[in-house]
Amino acid sequence: MIQRKNICWVRKRWWAFVVAVACLVLPASAVSKSISLDIRPGDGVTQQRKLSDWFPPLKDTNLDTDVFILDSGKPGATALLIGGTHGNEIAGSVAALVVLENASVTAGRLIVIPYTNRSAQSMPDTRNQISQRHLIRSRSGDRFLTYGDRRTDPADQQSEDPEEYQNPGGFVLKDGQESRNLNRTYPGKADGTRTEQLAYAIITLVRKEQVDFSLDMHEANTPETDKQDDGDYTPGGNKRLSYTLVAHPRGLEIAAFAILAMEEDTHISMKLEESNTTYRGLSHLEIGDASDCLSFLSESPNPGQNRGHSDADVLTDPKYPLTHRVGMHLAVFRHLADAYADYNGEAFSIDNLPEYRELLAGDIGQFLN
């Protein structure tokens, strides 16, 4: 007699095979849903492109995403600002939108990717089932901000999750779903999974555009929680990632200067952490290793990241409002830019970027078109 658990195993494997075959033989539009993201560039944006311009295989997929350039036309450093690596870390994307819709670069050049993993934005949040659409009142009226999932949509990945995932750097993650986590797949692979191709495309952009420094904006649990939920990632034994700036080893001195200026400016105390070189796959290490770019990653505290908080207010939480989190990321970026310019003698300046105090005193919609 066949055991019931064996029947279930066969059914599970058969269904996984059917899904995998469907993903391989059907066009992306037939197995996944595209999403329209509301981005309203201001006058400071000089060019709008697609990530597929740097890596054509992404074209016509849900992994292709908008890339914006703010070019002063004057000599200086090239910076890259990355938001939306994880779709459920809303502050990074909104910080990028605030830049795109307000700022202008007056020396050097800035490249902004507001929704880096566009596919993850098309998925509802699987951690706490937080709503995908959040109504705000912007300068032009009602507008919705998107809150997605942590990982690429399985339909867009077009391959089954492995039991364990060995990423391009050779690090093995026990949870195979992490193969769809963009910030575990750097530096990516040109012939890899769709998520690995997305990481490869970003590295390609960094190299071709000769990016000098980059900031990847993330969100983590709030400091009250005593457990970090990001798998087995515990660099330095740090269980609390919020209010942390992670720096590639070559960027530690610049990061230290930025954190000191950050505390004086905003009174926000941030931890400085060096990239863990044994844990491969994360942007702050791999971008710097794969290019001349000095790569950094910032973490703000998002109540929506706390396990079991389906009622979390990710916009107007009294202690961790979105304005505070967006302001933190933008202040980190501003001070990294200043420290980079001072340290390397290569100008980079940006105007009309709201200050932390301005953001904290208002509503996020006041800073969006």
C-alpha cells in the first residue's frame, strides 16, 4: 500500500514540474502580471531610460525597470541611488521618488532606480499581508504608493525554487526561495535566473557608467524587536539592522565621516558595519568587488517588517513614520556624497533635496508631484 505522504510528495513534485514547464514555454505576459508604477519626474531629470538599455535580455520582462539620470553637465562624480530592491521596503522607493520629483544635480551626475525589482512590486506582501496600495495626498491630488513583496514573482523567475540556493558567489542559502531575492544574487549571471540577470544588469550599468559611489536603500525590523528575520545573515553578530550603514571595505572611512555628519545634522545615531566578505551576494559587497564603485547600504526601521504585524502602519506610524525613514535615507545619501567629494576631490552636489527636518515636519505627499 502506498503511504499517503508519498502520494502527497508525488503530487507536489508533479505540480512543480507543470508550473516550471508552463513558465518556460509561455511568454512572460501569459504567466505573470505587469504593474504600472506611478513615477512623476521633475525638471531635474535629464534622461529616462530602461535597465535593458544596459542588458538587453531584460527587455519586455517584468524585471526591466525605469532608470533616471540627473546630469548637471558639469564635471564631477557619478552616483547611483537604488530603491525598491525589496518591494516591501517602501522607504527606499519613496526616497528615490522624492529625489526624482524635486532635486537637480549641480555638479556631477546622479543615476536613480526607484523600483529596482519591479517584479516584486507586482506581488502582494507575503510577510505580513500589508496592502499593496496606500493612498496619499500629493501636490497634485490623490496618489497611491505601492507596497510589494520581498522577492521576484515566481512566474517572472520562470524556474522553480531550488531546495537550497547557491548564489553566483558560491554562498549556499538553505531557503531556496532566496534565489528570487535580488539582494542575495549579486553580482548576478548573464545566463542565470531572471533575478540573477537583474543583478548582472545593475553591475553592468555600474561598470559602463563608471559609477563612483552607490547607496542601496533598505528597511529592517524596528529596534524593539530582538530577532532579525533575514535567514542566517548575521554579520558581526548584529541582530538589529535598522539604523545601520553597511560599507564596502574600501568605503569605510567615507562612511564613518558620513555617520558623524549625520548625527550632528539629524540627531540620528547610526551603526557602521563593514561588509561581511564571507557572506556573498549582497549589493554593498558585490558592487564594490565587481567595479571601482564604493558601495553602501542603509537600513531604516519599518514597522511592516516586524513579524506578525499585519496591522502595521507603514506610512504614519507615530514612532517610525515614512517621512522619518525617507528623511534618514536622503540624509545618509547627502552626507555620503559630501564625504566622497571631500575625500576624493571630485565634486558632487545636489539642490532642492528636502532636508530631514522638513520631511519630518510635513506629510510625505507634500514632497511628491
